[in-house]
Amino acid sequence: MPIDELFDDILPTHEQGEDASSTRITIVQLSENQEARSRFMKHLHKNLAGQFSEAALTPVPEHEGHAIGSASERYIRKKLKLQGEKNDLAWCKRLALWGAINPQVLATDAFKSLLDSRRVSLQESAPPKVFLPTKPQASKPIITPKFKSSPSRLDLLPVNKNAAIDWHLDKRGANIVAAWKKFIDINPVSNELPWKDILVGHLDTGYIPHEALAWDGTSSSTVLHQRGYDYFEIPQDADPKDAWLPGYPGHGTRIDGALAGFDPRDKLHPFYGAAPGVQIIPYRVTDSVIIDHVPNNIANGIDLAISNDCQIITICLGALRGSRRVADAINRAYEKGIIVVCAAGQIWPWVIYPGRFNRVMTVSGFGPNGTPWGSAACGSYVDWCAPADEIRRLKVQPNANGYTTGINPKADGDGTSYATAITSGIAAMWLSWHGVKTLRTKYAGQEWMIPAAFKYLVKRSASPWVPGTSGSVGYGAGKIDASALLDKALPDAGSMKIESRAEDLFDPSH
């Protein structure tokens, strides 16, 4: 499709003060030697002085390198008095002294062009998938352990009270375990999953069957693939299975895990998503987390999620350009009372679309030390932050017999995609806590008040940043707190103002 057809109605890209031509991204290659990589990261951490979380650099698959977090770079360069384009060479020399290989500073436009051309060339040169047809038959048996991970309400808490819980689930992170306890406290007899009837529409690269997502043979009680759709395949079809294309294969499945995963087999360290077992409808809309090339797919996926009566739509993807069609779909979702959660993004220093639109929840990230994640985008569009660094995640890899699946043994996932998934899981808890029917009755005729109330209450229950720290500017209301959110009473009908349309100028009142 010609580029002018893809973007026939481009919306303003930058907020006041942003200048794409003067903003640059630093890319490095890291040594294969683990000690050398560790030395480089130690230099970064020493210079960050605890102001930002940066457990590892974000890989750029299509570049075969790693991006230094924009916020981390700004802080270090200011500290070293190496700000500005005139000091790019000195900055790269400093990184090389620390152990980086071939450091480069690229203009964001040049970097995006490089990624686009690299993605296309990777797909064109990819070897035939002899081991994995583009569309495996849904009836083909899945090669996974004999285990069905469909949680009950009582499964939410560890069997062993001393069991290790990933940091992002406890009070160091989004305070999710305390929220789970509230559901058990109000009805200790029931063993029913509280959010069993909540539907989350997930726009991403598709799904891969995984035992931690309740797959048992050819079906799952968590991933409702039969209700999804593949907008990316040509021709389009009803099975949104991940075709494992170069670039970001398995992204949709990893994010499903952070949202709804559940695997209690390791009693000392069970795996939990934010809302274990919540129902997800996958829509395959892209081959990449960069989605400037598929705006129609995004808009169509949102509209189908509306038709499927999803109460939440999660979009862990981003574009540098705005699309009128996507904005129109977001407006329809908002007016239907659907909570649309979007990633603020990373690598790019500014918030990406659709997170830049009004009427969505735009989520940036923080790390286990409680500081902003140094690679996360920030700015006035950010509503709040959720855990985005050192997240333990699902792993999946195709092989000759199907797939190898499991749980990564260490917390090595990062990205505002995880922060978005965690927020969507908390949204599912919030909807379940108050009841979707109750909310629709309370705000009848003004269903937009449901997402408006969620945004309002998350901001007012978030753990605030310490004044004067790096988190006090550009990272929203603070760190999301699931337990504190459930304690907040619903605002009265008629007490909220409708947010400006998605495509309008930024609405600071929300």
C-alpha cells in the first residue's frame, strides 16, 4: 500500500517543545563476554546514582544492538557535561571506554528508517519455515507438559507463605498481592475466579499456546483465540496465531503472560500475571511493536474488540505518526465505556501513538528500586507508571515438533509493554471489584464515565513520586497501586467531565 494511503490524515506528532530533528538515540553493541557486559553496565549504574532503573539495555532486534535509555542518557550526559550534538563524539568515546562496541548516535528519523528497512529485509531473507507453517491447524496437538493452569480464586495466593513473589506484584511494585487478598477477605468461602467474566482485547503479534496461559490440548480458558482475528495475514483469517516472523516474535504471548499468566508448579516461585486467568481475546495486527505501517489493522482490531464486548483493550505497541482512523476507533471505545490502555513506549524519548491520544490510559514504567525506568518515554502525556524493568516472563520457542515453552528463570524482561499489561490486569480487578453491570447502571447513558472514573481513581491512589526526584517530572501521577485503587469510592454520576476527543489537542484536565 502506498505510504500516502497509510497516512492520509496525519495528526500533530509533537507536544510543545519537542523537536524530532534534534532528538537522537544512542545505539551500542555489547560484548559477548559476560564480564565485559557487566563492567559496562556497572559504569552506567554508577553514573545514574540511583536516579533511574536500568537493569539492562533494551535490545533492538532489527538493529542487532541495544539502545541506551533516553532518560538515563540525558541524566548521564548532563552529569558528564556532554549535552548536545556537538558532544556526540565525546559521548561515544566515553561509552567505548566503558566497553561499548561501535557506539552510534542517530537522529530518530534516521533510526526509524533503518528499522523499517531492516524489518523488511529480515522478512524477505527469512528462511522458509519448514518446522512451522504460517498457519498451523488449530486442531494440531500442542506439545506442552500435562498441566492445565486454569486458576481458581484461592490459587491467587502462594501455598507457601514464604514463597518468592516477583517484585512487581508486591508492595515494591504495583501492590497486586494485597489487592488479591481483598477479594478473598470479602468472600473467603468462594473459590471462583473474581474476574472470570472480564474480557480483554489484546492487539499484538498474536498468540502461541503456552501452559501458563491455561492451554490444555487445543483450547484455553484464558486465551479465547477462536473469538480473535488475524488482520496482518494475507489473506486475513480467523486464527490470530503468531507466525513467528523476524523482529518481535512471541511478543503477544509474553504480554499475555504478564497480564493473565498462572503457573504454580514451582512452589517456591510460582508465576503470576497481574490478573491470573482473566480472559483475553487476541487480535493479530502486526509483526512488530512499531506499528506505523498498520494503522488500519489497529483501528479494525479496536472496533472488533468493541463488537466482542471487551471491557478493556490493551495496546502494547506504538507509532510515531497519528492516524485519524485509530483516533476514531478510540473515540468509539471510550464512548462505549471501554478502558483503553496504551504503552508510553521506549527507545524513543517521547510518548508514542496511540498513547499520545486523549481518552486512553498512557503508562510509562518504573523499576524495582522505585525509580523511573531509564528507557521509558516520559512527558505530559503519561498518566502514571507501572512496573517495567526486570519482569520475569514467559518463554516460547518454535522447534521441529511444535514449541518449547516455559518460564524464564530470571527477571530479564523490560518494557512499557509490561507496564501496560500490568495496568490492564489491574483494570480487570477494578471492574470485577465494582461489577461491570453495576458500573454500567451507575453511569447509564454516560458510559464514558467508566474509563474516566478508572483514570481518575488510579491517579488519586497512585504512590506519588518523591518531590525533587527524577520521577517528579514527566512520569505522571506516580506508581500505580492496585490495593489502594480498590479502596477508592466511585465518583458520582455527572461529577466528571468528558475528555476531549482522542485526536484533539492534549487535554491536561484528565
